[in-house]
Amino acid sequence: MPDTPAVQQRIQALTERLHHLNHQYYQLDISEVSDQEFDQLLAELQQLETEHPDLAQPNSPTRRVGGTITKQFPTAVHRYPMLSLGNTYSEDDLREFDERVQRGLEGAPYSYVCELKFDGVAMSLSYEHGELVQGVTRGDGNRGDVVTANIRTIKSLPLALRPGPDQPQDFEVRGEVFMPLPVFAELNAEREQNGEALLANPRNAASGTLKLQNSSQVAARKLRFYAYSLLTPGRHFTSHSAALEALSRYGLPVSDTWRRAGSLAEVLDFVHYWAKKRFELPVATDGIVIKVDDLRQQDQLGFTAKSPRWAIAYKYPAEAARTRLNEVVYNVGRTGAVTPVAMLTPVPLAGTVVKRATLHNANQIGLLDLRLGDMVYVEKGGEIIPKITGVDLSARAVEAVPIEYPTECPACGTPLVRPEGEAHFRCPNERACPPQLKARLEHYVSRRALNIDGLGAETVGRFFDLGLVTTPADIYDLPARRPELVTLERLGQKSIDNLLAGIEASKQVPFPRVLFGLGIRYVGETVAQKLAAHYRSIDALVAASAEKMAAVPEVGGVIAVAAAHWFQQPENSDLIERLRQAGVQLAVTGEAPLPASDRLAGLTFVISGVFEQHSREELQQLITSNGGKITGSISKKLSYLVAGDNMGPAKREKALGFKVPIISETELMALLPNPEDAPATDLLAPEAPTEPAGGTEAGQQGSLF
């Protein structure tokens, strides 16, 4: 008889661990453990709950599908719940699955459809009368985030379908949004150059991209989409394979790698074929999905509480290799971050030859207890970025000594610093550290910043090495130095003409992109746009204090302090003046938008949660256009906390502690002049805290296909 308290403790521990891992993965895009380890933990919990159903918790991870809902987008209920699939890494499990299907169909003939499992973000698209009307993420399986504007930027996805006689008037398409491997490699190369942490895999990159608030930034990431199922209110097709063929006819992108399999042997042939072949594809894959083809047979087999009985996902185990660690080199990025890189004896791994592996930071080196000459185990995180996962201690030399992280910058010799709360050591020599200067130049001319045609990273690096440019302002002196350019090797007359034309054209690049191009730490594209829209000129930004900048929506204290510090440096004042003299855009053109009213003048707001009628960005715009201010923190000086669904309890408790009124979206609209259908209110003179009205919305159920 098992020890019940011990089992209960194990169930509790597994539940807490899996909830944590789900939060890290779905909300923060952090993969703390491999998929295989996660699935093993989940399988253990499922087994314990099966053996001890009385100990199963109502909120067990085994009853969940996917992650929780983000707070940045409106949400929508899925007409058909987005269930997850059972996972396996074992061919024996596939044989057991086939036996269950055989029993469930009582010996009737059946066939399967085999599809590659692309490593992306599950998406539900709604089409009405051939037009795309909505894109919703998986969310928690019953409700997800509405990201239609971002989905519309996917060029391979039709906004209007090709008409066909069998096309339903109203249907949903399920599929995977993913980032192609070349785009992912380009994005990570840029992050490495900027001293930012590398993204572990394309799935995280795609997920983060879909959460961006600016759809133009999403478009620049070149996401793609593959459809893998079609859902309608009634029976429209007899088989899954017929539905896939119909999706292709309608113009939706369906990967041509899927195949029908008449037996388990053919399924295993498909699994074996793609075990290596998949590395030749321009998209990350992590397994195979096997589905019973006939839709009536799917209905006959039915569902468990979490997944269909007619489908299963076979996942390929992460490939690993053993090789020697020969050296650790230290790269200095644009912001001074020093990143260690392991130099390895070349070894084949997951379709490529691996020579380097990221070590992230000093903490990782210490955690692995690495020593030069060690035989190390290397895996590809998400089968993309090589990483060292362990050391073969049996092969370690007795005289091997631990790797010591450098105390001085490997490029300029300046003592390194490690800011409190940060994992990276940094070189503080912003003015003279060559890799930092070169990386800032490369950032300034990059596609998302000034986008200077003819002056790519290689050319600007060459000009830096020759002493022609050391700051962005030096670029605008190049036209006067044409005689010197003519003497350079591999730089012909046409290339020089293109270069100088590109420099001239960059003077018309809008101020927000110029601000982003300056390379101020923490000031990415979105923050640059917010600061430019708020202050409208570089001079107003220079005059602003960190405290005032922190009050700008989506800026915050850390960013504001870094930006204010940058503007206070004399060398940056000189840079701004030289850019001004060159004719670069340092202000927003056109008239500033007139405020709708001053009804909210003197009031400050915090917005938290998910809202029914407006996005958070729309609410921010309404408040600021009527004279109010947005802040990100709750204090006793705050006028109102605007609360939506799923607002964090900590904010609510803090607001109540400071006696800050908590109002709903409807009550906020009532504060505005001439609100439509809004009840009268005296909220402009609050005396006591209020709480948002509660309520629940039941999830709708629907049948697949």
C-alpha cells in the first residue's frame, strides 16, 4: 500500500513545478527544461492521478491546455476549443496508440494522415464569405488573444480566399505561425551584435513577435503560416485529407510534406524518413502528428478530457553530441555586454557541423563547472542554437582548472563591471571600446534604423577599421571624402555613387527611426516611437528629466534613467549637433495632434487587465488625448486604477491599500466628454475606493469539423 501523504506531496510538487514551467514557457517565452523532460513530469503526474483520483487537484496541469491569457490584447472565446495532443518519444507508444485505434473502431479498416509538427505558435483563423475576419492565439484553449492585425502582416496568408463550390461560408482554419530559419538567424545575429540575450528557438521568436503592439514591426519579422485543419459548424468533408486538399485549393498555405498512411508500418516509414530529412527544411520541426483520416471515425473514437483519441504527436528526442571544449572567447556587444562563446572541436549535430556554442554568461560557466579541454555534451536548443548541457567528468584531466571569467574587457582592457541584478559583465568604456563603437555604427545603418543603402555591416566595419568613421555623424562627412573612397580596393565608382545616394536619402528617415538608431540602451523601436510621439523633438527629450520620461506610456523607470543619462553625456550632445548640421531628422514633422479635451487634466491612470471594448493602447490614447497621464506604477498620488479582466491581485491590493479608486472600462468612458451610452458619474471627484464589477463568461463548446 503506497504512502498516501508521500503521494500527495509528490502530486503537489509536480503540480507546482508544471504550473511554473507553463508560465515560463507560455507567458515569458522561457524554456527552463527540454520538451522531453516536461513531458516526463506531466506523464508522472498523470499516472499518479490515475492511481489516486481522489488526490487529483481541480487545477491540475493535466487538465489544462496551453498557457494563460496575456493582458496586452483583447480576447475571444474559441468556438471550437483548441485541444492539445498527447506526446510520445517512443515508437512502442505509437504501436500502442494504433492498437487503441483498432479496438476503438472495432476492426473496421482505417488510415492515417501524417504531418510534420512545425515548431511555432498555434493559431485559429476565422474566415467569413472567403474573407479573413479574425486571428486568435491558443491562449488557455478556450479563450485566446485576438492578434488579427499582426496576422494580416503574414504575406503568405491570403486575406481573401480563392472561391470554390465546396467552400463553406463560415469556417475556422487551425495552423501554425512560425519564423523561417533564415529570418531567425538574422534576428539572433542582430541581437548578438547588440549585446542582447539570444532567442533559444524560432518558436519563442514567433511567439514574441505576435505579442508586439506595432504591426509594422511584426511585418518586418517575416512570419509564415501553415494550415493543418479546417473546422465548420457541420460536416463538410468526409476526411481530414480531403479538408487539407480543400485548404490548398482555397489558397491557404499547407505544407506539401503531409502523407496518407494505410498502416502503422507506413507511419513509421514517414517518421524515419523525416528524422534526418527535416533538417533540410527552412522551418524548425520537432516531431510528427498522426491523425485518423476519416472524420466519422474520429467522432467514433472521441476525446479524453484534454486531447483527442484519434491523434498523437511523436516528438523526436533532442540530438546531442560529445566533443572537446578548446577555448572560450568573449564577444563585446553594442551595449558593452561581454558574452562568452565556447569554441569546440567540430562535430556533426542535427544536420549541421557545430563549431561554437553559446555560454550565455558567467553564471552558466560556473553552473556547468567548465574547464578547458573538457569533453562536453552539446545539444541544440529547439534544435537551432548549440548549447553545452553537461560535462563528461570521466574524461576530465586531473590538472584541469576551472575557467576564470575575465576581469578586463578583452577588446580595450577596461575593468569590467556587473550592474546589480544583471547576469552580464559589461565594459563601461562606451567612448573608446572598438567593438562597441563599431556595433553602434552597424546598428545606426541597419535596416530598421537609418537603412543606409550601400553601407552594410561589412562596409561600415571596414570604414571603421580604416579610421574613416567612428561615430554616426562621421558618415555624413563621407561625401566630402570621395577622393579617399576612390582609392579603396573593392569599392568601385558605382558602389560609391550608391553609398553617397544612400547617405543623402537617410536624411529623410523619420525621427523615431533616428532615435532608435542612436543605440540608447533599452530604447528599442517601440520605445523610440513612444518617446518621439510624446516629445516630438530631440531637444525636448534632452530637456526632459528621467522622472518625466518614465511617465510616458510603455517607457518606465529603467529605460528613462538610461535615456536621460545618454542625453547628459557631452559626447552625445556633440553627436546630436553634428547630425543636426548634416540635416538628419531630429523632430517629428507636421503639427502636433490637438487634444480632444482637457477633461482629464491633472489626473493619472494605471491600466491593467483585458478589456471588452478597447485595447489597452486605445484606452491610453483616449486618456492622454483628453489631458490625462498614464503611469505604470501604483502610488498614493495615482488618481485611478482602470481594471479589466485578469488583472493581477497584487495591483488591486496595492491600490486598495493606497485608497486609490478602482474603476471599470465603462466608468472610464463616463469620465470622457460626451461618452456614448455611458451612465452619469461623479468619478472626477473620488472620495473612496471602488471595486470593478465581477462576472464570469462561460466557455462555448463545439465539435471538431
